[in-house]
Amino acid sequence: FFIYYEFIKQVNVKSIFMIDCYDVVCVKPPFAILSENSQKLFIGRDCCYSIANSDYLINKLSLIIKNIFIDSPPGYFDNFMQMPLFNAGIIGGNTENILLFLKKVCDVMSDVDNNLNNNMCVINYVIYTKYMSQYYFGNHKLIDYDPVNDQYGKTQYVYSGYPLNSHFKQYENRKDIYFKHK
């Protein structure tokens, strides 16, 4: 993320997508959907309905939680845990928004990085604090989500899920999406 940030500051592009190089495939060019939603952060959706449903993320959060939720208001952390789980493998948007997002990610990574690959925790934390803390996510019992009918996939500031990305880890062979993620 530090390299992304420094590189993007030096190039002259209007919009950008950063994707994992091993398990994300561009099915069709995403820039048409981006131009229609130019002020949004485009972010991959993970396979769990919420952060609370991801054992992987819960284990990671337990190592850094004291650093990122200091002085949070009551209920803030609980609502964060119920937020949809986003995936760092697909991130895009207009360059101005991406630079703001990456700056915040780099700031948080500087505070919590312990060489334990905290990118998923940090990007979800930044999405929550910057774009989604005004939503109340409730206490969901759902484990998986419906990628086509995800009520938090398209908000005022975030664009995620179908048709941006396939259902994560389902190895779908679809042509109606922009990115296939595993």
C-alpha cells in the first residue's frame, strides 16, 4: 500500500484499479462502471457476510485491536464487527479518492504494522471509519451473503459485490462481472 501510494502520486491517470496478481482476473474493462460511479471507492467483497463471521479477520484483529480502537465511542467496535467484509484483492476508483484512501491505509498501517499481514484488517477499518460508520449493521446471524442482492454493496461512498466482482472463493466462470476473484 505504501508503494501503491507513492507510485500513484507520480503517474497521471484519472482512475485506477489495484488487483491481486495471482487470483484476480479482469473479465471485462471496469472503467465504464467506474465513470458512472466516479466518487465511490470500488472494493472487492469477501465471502463472509460480516467481519464477525471471519475467523481469519478476528484472529488478525485480536493482535492489533488495542492500537486501532483507542477512544472509540460505545458500540463503535461492535458495529464495525457487523460491517460487511471487504477484500483487499480489488481496489479502485478515481485517482483523487484512491490517494485519500491509500493515505489513510498507510497511516493506520504505520501505527499497527507488526509484519503479520494486516492489510485486510486495515482496509476494513479504513472503509468503516471513512465511508460506513454512519450505517447501523445490526447483529447478523447470516454467515454468507448474496452477492447480487447485497444491501451494503452499493452505498453513497462504496461500490462492491456484483457486478464488480464474482462471489469470492466460488471459482465462478461468469461473463457478467468485471473481476473474477478466485
